[in-house]
Amino acid sequence: MNQWISKIAIAFVAVVAGSIILMWYRVSYLAVDPGLEQGIQTVVKRNPTLQPMLDRAMSDGRLTMAEANAIINAAEKLKKAAK
């Protein structure tokens, strides 16, 4: 009986871990919606030093959430440094 419980628990953990990995991939590496992409381009226009970062992000023709977050974080650091 304990063997079945441990096997079920291992299978459950594997399914949960696989689901978490797939959700993380979906959120991080799929293209962002056009509205967010426009917002990122506006941020880059206000901070021209971020243009190379946007160019690298768009080299494959799409902007992912991970790339957008990196650009936003860099813009925030520049804003804090300017104060």
C-alpha cells in the first residue's frame, strides 16, 4: 500500500513540476502583445541608450516578456541613477 502512495505522490509532483515549467516558458518566452511592445518602444525613445538592448531583443523579430522586463528594469535603473 505504501508503494502505491509513494508512486502516486511522485507522479503528482512530476505533473505539477511539468505544468509549472510549461507556464513559466509560456509567460517568459512567447511574444508580448502589440500594446506592450509599443510601450517598450516609447520607453526606449525616452532613453536612447536602451536602443541597442531593444535591437538585440528584436533580432529574432519578436519581443518576449523576459526581454521586455529586462528593458523596463534597465530604464528604471537609469531613472534612479539620474536622481
